[in-house]
Amino acid sequence: MPNEAYVRFVNVQKTYDGETLVVRDFDLDVARGEFLTLLGPSGSGKTTCLMMLAGFESVTRGEIVLDGRPINNAPPHRRDIGVVFQNYALFPHMTVDENVAFPLEVRKVPQAEIEERTRRALEMVQLSGFGHRRPAQLSGGQQQRVAVARALVFEPKLVLMDEPLGALDKQMREQMQYEVKHLHERLGVTVVYVTHDQTEALTMSNRIAVMEHGAIQQVATPQDLYDQPENAFVARFIGENNRLLGTVREVGGQTCVVAVKGGEVKALAVNVGGVGSRSTLSLRPERVLIDPSAECPNVFEARVEELIYHGDHTRVRVRTCGCADFIIKLPNAAARVQLAEGERIRIGWRLEDCRALDLI
């Protein structure tokens, strides 16, 4: 993927009342052709950032640059950006053809070209033959495809999507995730996507910017975000995560020792203070070992509290290190998990799978 920044936020801030910053010190580059997702809980500022980029919200401070030119003062229709909203925003009185053709009509494109580009856009989202229908005659997934076709029909180089799959049921949502992802790969268009759904972000994105309280917490690829969270918020928000609270006993280079109830844990010193400071230990459930080898640096006693069958894996909830909700994920591929509630077991994990982070 090219490294050229196609979209650039430079120290952008947004306030509605002159006091509270909804977006603070926001710096972000989006590469040409990239699929970047703004991910965060409600109120984190992700939609506000998208609306400032689209031109529907003004920038209080800072600058937004699109393809090398500042666009703070450019009206939305001058930015040549396609936008897809959660509620689709289709015109109910228009047919599918008329909805998709609308951006071309506004741009005074010749009628013959409008018809051809509308046909191609509907073909692209697998809705050929639906042009005569009205939105009310379509399913939620079909309406969303029409909205995507309308956003792409005038061939923008940038498409913004604000929670576009939020109104769909689980099965349709998952199907549309792959469709939008593959559409992006075929067209090479730059996409900035907003969602609070971590699975959606992990599935679709080249990179993800995790936001909280109007600020970026970490920007990375899906795999790096999951495997290498830089702080406790990101570790908790991305994927399932075991958290153990403790006190830093030693720090040496890239590793540390953290005292927890029941012993000491050797971990990567990712975001910790000095000796005596409090720390959150982050550990993914699938990285926990049962009956670890003698060489395992972190071994603890645990009591099985609950077994929950999930088809491809079993979730084992244990009590250990002062935590009553410590989760272990065991795959069911090889054999049925041979554990029982109330059983005492030994568990452990590698140093490199445990990250010492800030408190949250």
C-alpha cells in the first residue's frame, strides 16, 4: 500500500460550547487506497471526526488536508466525498435507479452517462434488476447496498462510512462486512469507516485508530492492536482480555516483575511506572496454558468455576490470582475438554504473552 497521506488531520480540535473538547489534539494520516477505521465507544469523538472530514461539522482548531489541499472552508459538495450513513438516507419516493443517479444529476452529468454509470454501480453491489423498486420494497441489506452504490457512483476517491451496518441483523451484518471489504479491494478507493464494533473493525480494516474521550489511543493494524496493545484501554476494548492488578516489583529493560495475589508475574514492561507503581497485567484467554511445562515462567493454582461450551471452543472460567472471572479458551478440535467445575488445576503463560500496562 502506498505511504502517501491522502487524508491528513493536523492538531484538530472540536468544541461545541467553547469549553469541552469533543475532539482533542487529533493527528492522523490516512494513506491513499487505505481502509482505516475509527473505533471507539459512544461519545469518543469518532463520528465528529468523520463529519468534520465530510464538511458537515466545522473545525474549531487545526487543519484537515485532502489530497494535498486544506479543506476546512470547503463546503461538503466541493469535497467530492462519498458518504454512507447508518440510516441509509435513501429518498423513499425515488426508485433505486433514481437514488443512485442522484449524485450524477446534481453534477449535471449527461443522461446517457448517468444511465450507464447507474447500471454499473448497481451491478457492482449485486443489485442488477432492482432499479425499478423503491427503498421500502427492499430488505435492510439491499437498502444498504443501494446507499453504497450511491456513494460510489460518481467515482469519489474517498468514501466515508458512519456505522453503516448498525441497523442490520447479525447474519446480514457479517455478510455485508465481507462485501464492503471486497468492494474496497476491487476499487482501490480510500475508505474512512466509523464503528463501535471491534469485530467489524478487525474484519474490514487495513488499520484501526482506537479513540477514547476525543483522542487517539493507538493506531495500528488489526493484528498489532490485538497482540500489542499499548495501554489498558486498548487491551480491554479490542478482543477479550484477562486483567490482573498488581504492584511493580522489578523493572529491567523490556521486562518487569509484578506482584499479584498469590505470587509474582513476569511480563513485558509496555506501559509501566517505576518500582512500587500499580499496573494492569493484560493476557488474552487463548494464550493461557493448562498444566504448563516446568520451563513456563508464570505458573499459578486455579479453581474451575464454570465451563461454557461454544462449539469450536470451551470457555473455562477460573478463580486465580485474586480474580474470580479469569477466562481460558480451549479449542475443541482435538478432543472434548476434560475438566470439571470445582476442580483444582495448574495454569500458566509465557512472559511474552503478558503485557504490563497502565491502570484503567
